[in-house]
Amino acid sequence: QDFVQHAKSGYDLICVDVFVEAQVPAECRTNEFIKQLHTLLNKDGKLIFNFMRFLPGEHLPLQTYFNSSFSSVDEMTMHLGDADNVVWIFTK
């Protein structure tokens, strides 16, 4: 989060793979954080965001904001025991 707040724009690719235990920290799941990532990307830049889903639907608020902010999205889901590892690839 600190890097995102102080970085300058101009990235073609940003990867978010931030976990504390098995959870993405709350501050990395906010609309403001996603907006900052979007601002840092060049036109047609890609954002790869890794997320662990333990409960059905817990990813929907985050995914809804992503979908409204980016022009396209691809999703890969891997089932890992009692959770799903979801990797989104967004294009600005």
C-alpha cells in the first residue's frame, strides 16, 4: 500500500500478491487502492491480482469495482482444499 501511494504512473504490468496469513489485507481490498493501481497503469496496462476466496461471494464487492474500472478481465480459479485461489488479470 505504501508503494502504491508514492509510486509514479507509467507501469505496463502491476502484480498484487499480498497476503497476511491467507488473507489479502483489508487496505489492499479497498476501492481507493484499486483506483490508485488503475492510475499507475499505462493505457492497455495489465493488473494481476491474487485473492484467496474462503466463502462464496466474498470476492464480489472487489470484483464488481474491478469490473467497473477496467476494460477487460480474465479469471483463473484453482481449488485448494477449503478455499479457492482466484487470479484476476485486468486490462486498463
